[in-house]
Amino acid sequence: MKAKVLKKLNILADAAKYDVSCSSSGSSRAAAAGEGTTKSAGICHSFTEDGRCISLLKILYTNHCIYDCAYCVNRRSNDKPRASFTVEELADLTIHFYRRNYIEGLFLSSGVLRNPDYTMEQLNAVARKLRNGYRFNGYIHMKAIPGADPLLVHEAGLLADRLSVNIEIPTEKQLIRLAPEKDFASVYRPMNQISQQMLISKEERKKYRHSPRFTPAGQSTQLIVGATPETDYTILKLASGLYSQQKLKRVYYSGFVPVNAHDKRLPVLKQPPLVRENRLYQADWLMRFYHFRHNEILDENHTQLDQQVDPKLAYALRNPHLYPVDLDKATYEEILRVPGIGVRSAKIIVANRRYGRITVAYLKKMGVAVKRARYFILCRELPQTSGMIYPEQIRKRLVRQNASAGEQLTLF
Amino acid sequence: MKVLTPECVFTYDGSLDGFFTVVFHAFHDRTEPSAIIPRGANTQIPLGSIIDVDTSVSKATRVRKGVVDRSDNRNVRLLHVAFLTGMPETNMLLWRYLKKLFQHPPGYFFRNMLDEDVYALVQTARRVRKEVHRFQGFVRFQKTKDQIYAAAIDPDNDVVKLLAPHFRARFPDRKWLIYDTRRKYGIYFDAEKLSQVELKGEAFDLTTGHIQQNARAMDEDYYRTLWQHYYEAINIMERKNHRQMRASMPKRYWKYLPEKGANWQTG
Ligand code: SF4
């Protein structure tokens, strides 16, 4: 029996790994009785060789699938070893990993076995076993299976901290080309249901404190980048709409890994587009934490993110009239828009400038990337830019610096 | 009372109360410490006369109250957290900080992050808290035959006590132990209350962090093996990025992680 579980684990973890989201945050559950908590700041228990945080046991219930999406390892036309867990095996694995502090909880996804309802019902059974059988209060992230009965999706939302429905392909036309059995409606239906039920649950909890919580950590989705020809502008516009309308907590971007190399509908890539993926995350970050709108980052005339410079720097170079920013007087929002200055530094600057002048040495100590910021701030100690900025020169200089420093793929 | 030279090396018992007692004496006797070092520490003691200070709770309390009066409770907490680095440099930083704090009118000095000592203190506490956060993830429990979940850790800072509330909230019905193998003490939770413990003998293997084979629960090796396989299986070869992995999980933390340590094959 044990050898069997090990084999399934190998197959079904391997098959789950391309779903990139790893977060386990934004929810808090305390254990009054039973065991487990979910923390609002995500905890990483380990990091994979590719540098991603392992927070949850990310795994498929099954890698059998009745569908045949071109971009997916688990599609039915692939000749691969297949396996399915039982509800008991998966619940047992989760709880024993959790007690050893290997994980924060479970991220349960699945291929579609028999039909969407059956699959959703299996996932719910695992969550139910954990919540009711083991009194597990840790984190559960589940996939809502497109096409499943709304009642089953509703039950999933009551059991899980977070639900996600992956859009995968950013436009419907391309989605249908690659996944003929899917369309946007099948994805948006559960997504809209979840966002509405979250709203209802929030309202009810205002009236009755004990009314049940529905996906307290919200919902997320994933977009595959580079499998289809959509521009970054299209992608950011889509993401921005998902944040404002569907109230998504996170949109994940996954650089396309050519798992089905022989499929003619897919581009041939030597490597997943990691730089592009990183730029999208940076742009997403700007929308969520830096008060940027998607059409400030890109627009109809600038449809692709600059691969050479990060999107905030690109924005600054396109809008020289907004700089230099005077750190002694500017508003928090204006300071946030200075390349090289992050949220934390901007807060420290605003909170402390009444004590004295913010010096360059101090900025450096705070971790501000002065070599970038210097062109965009007013500062006594820096050689005067006389308020004039020459975007092309700055750009050249910074790109050269990046190249020699071997720019790291990080956020600002 | 000993006659004091203006520059002295103070030694104390390593506790925060002990440190505050040193501060009390240094103030009281107008002595400028050249170093404040835990007794028996493995550091080079600088030249100068050495004064060994016995911890006095009442003196420490007076210093603590002085800090609260001039700032707030959160600031005392900040000092406490920074103090857990156990580094002589941090002790000197705290000393400079406290001297300034007591020179300024209440409420003014401690929020000014433009002051380099205030800033350094905040940064130091941040470093310690970061390690606490990391170890909330990196603690690896092993189940014993007696149903105790036991973990060995070897953090840079003395964070085991700061970890306890998190695990107590997480496993309120379970017995667990988190043991710092370098500082040779740990926190034990018996499903009701926390206590500080010191273990005799080799409870943990110091290279792998394993508990002795004959103390392990039957299923312990099974779940550890599953976990090691899981770690291998979810890696995406095409995206290999060792630099980032090491930045997030520095090598010095690997030895007690079953998925990384030397114990992968040997069990
Ligand atoms: S439905 Fe999901 S698992 Fe099945 S082939 Fe499509 S993407 Fe893969």
C-alpha cells in the first residue's frame, strides 16, 4: 500500500507542478479546537530548485482527463502514466505532512475524471474529510472545476480558503483554438459565481457573526504567457478587469513551458519566457501596490513591456515631465512612482523627513536603488540635473549597468 | 565597590535582564562600556578591566520602565527582539541607543529613523523577525514513539522562544518540542503549557537533526521519504534557478531539512 502511494505521489505531484501559484495567504483561521491555523502572511516551508516557494502540498487528485487542451501535460492524447488518489490517501498525506510542518496546507487540483461534477465531488470529499474528519484548520486551495454544478462549487467555497479557476489563455479565440472543448463562458461562470457568493457571505457576516465564510482568502487565476500571440497590454487589461470586477486576489502569470513539443498549434520555444513573465509580475505589482492603472503601464501604442527595463522605469522614461520628485515635499503617491524606491522606503521617507533631510547615504542604507532613483529625484548632494531629464541617455546608461550586473529577476 | 576605569568590558549572564542590569550599572557609575559580552562567550575580550555583573531583576525593571516612559511598549519589544542576535555589536548598538533615548525628552527620539542607531536597531530587529518567519516554515517535526513531535533547529539568532506562540496556536492539542542544538535548550509544549527544557545526551543527531532511530514512530521514515520524493517531483527542470533558491533558503539552513540535508539517502 505504501509503495503505491509513493508512486502516485510522484506522478501526481509531477503533473501538478506547472500550476505556478504557491501562495497561501490572505486568510486567517485559528484553531479553537482541532489543529492548524492559516496565517495571513504566507509561510514558505521550502524552496524548489527553480526558486519557487513551497507552501502547500500542490497535487492533483488525478491526472486522467477527458479533455485535450493543447498546452497541458495531462491531456488525454498524451501517452503518460496515469494515477488517481483515493480521498483517504490524499487526506492522510496532507494531515501527516502538515503535522510535521512540511506544509501550510493543501493545493488540490485535478484533471477531469468522468465528468466535471464527479471530479468536483471528489475534491470536495477530500476537503470535507480534512475539515470534518481531522478537524483541520490549515489552508486549503482548491480548483473549481469548470462545468461543475453550482451547488458543488458552493460547497467547495465553504470548505476552502481559496478557490481558483484558471483562464490559462488570455483571449477566447486562442483558448478555443487550443482547447476546443472549452470557452470563456465555462471559465467565467464559476468565477462570477464565486465572486458573488463571497460578496453575499461578507454581507451576511455583518449581520450574523457566525454565518459561514465563503473562500475567505478569495479567488485567483492563472494565465499562460507565450503560448499564444496576445500582447502584454491585452494581458494586463484582462488582469486589471479581473481585479476590479471579479475581485480576484491574485492573477498568476506562467511562462509557457512547452510540455507537448510536437503539437503544431504551439510555438517552439527554447526556454520558457521567464523575463517576460517577470516583467508581467512587476507590472501586476504596480497595479496592486503602487496605485498604477493598467493603461498607465501600457497603452494602445505601447503594447509590450520593455524587456530591458522594469515597467516602473519604463513609465518614468516615458513621462519625464513628472520628474524629478522632491523627496522633502512630494506626496507618498509621487514618491512611489520613483524608479528604485519601494513601498517600504516610500513610507519611511514620508514618516521621517520631518526630522531632517533625506540624504543619499540614507537612501542607500534603506535599500533604495540609488543608481536608478538618482535620475528622478531632487537631491542636494546629487549633481544637478537642472530639472531636465533626457530619457534616452538615462535608459542607455541603466541598461548597460543592468547588463554588467546580470540583472536579477526580482521585483524592483 | 570596585574602582572603575572609564572604559570597561562588562560580562553578564546572557539574558535581557542581565543586559539591562549592565546598563543600569554603566549609567549609575558613569562608565562607558567598551564591550558587553555574555559570560563564557566565545569572543575575543578586548583589553580593559572586566566587570562581571550579577543579574538583578529590580535594576533591570527600572531600566525597562525608563524605556517605556520615554517610548512605548512596542519599543521595548523591539529592543528585546534585536537583543536576540546575541552579538556583541548588537549589545553596543543597544547601549548607544539607550544612552540617546535617556538623553532626549520622552517620545521624541525613538521614532526618528534618520538617527543611525534608531535605524540600525529597527533593521536588526527586522533581521531577527525575518528569521522567525523563516523558521515558521523551516521547522521539521519528527514523530516519536510517545507521540511527541520533535524538531531540531540551528538558527543564527536566539529565536526559539519567539517561535513558540505560532506553533502553540497551530498545534494546541499536540505535544511538541523545538530544540536549538547550538544554544542547547528548547521549548516543550505538553498540549497545555509551554516550558523551557534542556536535553541530556544526544537526543538529536547533530549533522542531520534526526532523532534516534529507536525513538522514532513507526511511520516517521515513511512520511519523510514521501516528502523527499515530493520535493524532487515538483521541481521544474526547465526553470532551474539555484541562485534564487539559495537566496530564499540559504545553505546554512539546509542541514535539518530532510529534503535538502545530507540525510536524503541515508535515512
Ligand atoms: S481540462 Fe485541465 S487537466 Fe484536462 S487537459 Fe485541459 S487543462 Fe489539462
